[in-house]
Amino acid sequence: MAAVLRGRFLPRVWLCRKAGQGGGRDYRAALCTELKQPLTVEEVAPSPVGPREVRVDVHFCGVNFADILVCRGQYQERPHLPFTPGESLMLFSLQGDQVVGVSFFNGMAEECIIDQKMLWQIPEKVSLREAAALPISYTTAILALEHRARTQPGETVLVTAAAGATGLAVIDVATNILQAKVIAVAGSDEKCKLAMQRGAQFCVNYNQGSLKEAVRKLVGSGGVNVAIDMVGGDVFLEALRSLAWEGRIVVVGFTGGNIASVPANLLLLKNISAMGIASGQYRDKNFPVLSKTLSSALQYCQQGCIQPHVGTLFKLEEVNDAFLHVMQRKSMGKVLLSPK
């Protein structure tokens, strides 16, 4: 019997593939053979398919800051060398069906072996690039806004790194799904312009003065109800101080490179909450929540409620250029790697 879960449909054939089935030919993969060194693209031999696994063709793989960290040995998970990165959720084709899946490594290759439960069928009205841009960014945005911060209609949401893939997803979900107001925070006027085009009501360039003061001018002394921070350091602290009474801040990452300490006195005096979201951990700790969230993202996209934004597309052999593009903070929207 095929598995069905919140709009997710897994064709019967996926559940019946035998271990070792498929493959047989070498394929290209990006390899990290030494930490903190450029990746190489090499021909590798296919691995056998285990029980409840499938071999899939990779059409697109997201390039995320976490991929760079794992190749530097600075991520919480440290695979044995050599390994193929690809921490993001990816777009695949399997026996003619278009599916999107979760594979926290091995995605930057022409093919990948994945647990069949981590696959979701792409609705007909969702384009391949839209589907490729959905998973990491939009699952994180939905989990941060809905599951963690419990954002309500009419509330004001502050989002940092607003022109990145997850930042734009937060703007999209907050504005078009939750009917919240958004103050975007970015590091250049160009990025601010994109955030405004994608639905933010206001945008603040944090390189042009105090973020806290800029927010105060926009919303007054009351502050914002929710802050979603991906930068860390001083930007996190200013976002924290911009919260209203009983406001909530959700930590998504530290693209700025610095991890700030939370001043506990502010939590007490303003009755505010600080929390984190690591969407990948839901795979093992609460898979139904992850599955429901990605299914919802696909449904929202099919209905035209959200519009994922793909920024730059790189070929597999350009993987180091893609990493540099993200490291230099040039990325606006989702950065994709295309192995095909």
C-alpha cells in the first residue's frame, strides 16, 4: 500500500525497490577530500541501495551556509573524509516522477541514495526550480514562524539576512500565509530593494546605523513581536533589544560568524523568549512535524500563495565558485547547484 501523509504520495514502486537495484555506472560528485580546501569533482562508483532506500537522479541541490561549514569541519555533524556535501533538501527525478527529498549529505552529485520516507512528490503546478528552492528555506521559515514563534496575524516580524534564501522565505510566509507585517534587515541597498519587492513593508540596512534605533523609528518604542535572526553577533543583540513585551526571537544561524551571549536580564525585564530552530533535527526527533511542514510548503506553492525566489544557478564543476558566492554574501535568494 502506498504511503500517504498530509498531501504526500509515495508511488508503490518506490517502496518495492530491492537493495542494490539500479545504478551500475560511475557518476560525478563533488568531494571534500581535505577540510578547508577546495572541493574536487570526480567520477565515483555507485554504492549499493539498502533496505527502504532508493537511488535518485539529482537535478538541483541547494547550496547553503551549512554546506560550507561542514567542509570546514565547523558543523555539528562531521562525516568521515572524503565525503560529498549537500546538506540541503534537493530535487530529484525517479522513474519519471518529479520528487523533492531530504538528504543531509551526498546531494552535490549526479545521483544520490536516499531513504524513501524522505521523498515528497512535486505537485504538477510547481516548477522544478520552485520545488528545489522550497525545502531548507521554506521548512525553516514555516517552523520558525509557526511552530516556534507562534506568529499571529497582524504581528510585526523582523527578519535579518532578509535577502538570503531563508530570509526571503520568511518574508513570503509571514506576509502571504500568516498576514503579518515584515521589517526586513539586510546589508546593502540592493538587498533591501529585493526584500521590499518580495513583500517586506520596510527594510533596514544595518550597515547604515543602529538597527535598534531604525526599528524604533518604524514601530515606536513598543518594538516588534517576532524576530528571526540568521546573522548572530551584534545584529542578534540589536534584534533582541527591538522586541516588544512578550516578543519572541528565533535563532536560525550565525552567518556573521559570531555567536552572541543572551543577556538573561532582558528576558526577565521584557518577558521575552529566545529560542532556536534547527530544521534538520526534526528528521530524527519529530519527523511528522518535518513532513507536515514540507507538505504545507508544497501545497502553498501549488496554490500560488508563495513564490520561491531562485537567485543564482551554478554547474557542478562550479561548486567552489558557488561556495565563494555564498561566503562573500553575494547571494540573493536560493543558490542552486545543477549536476545535470
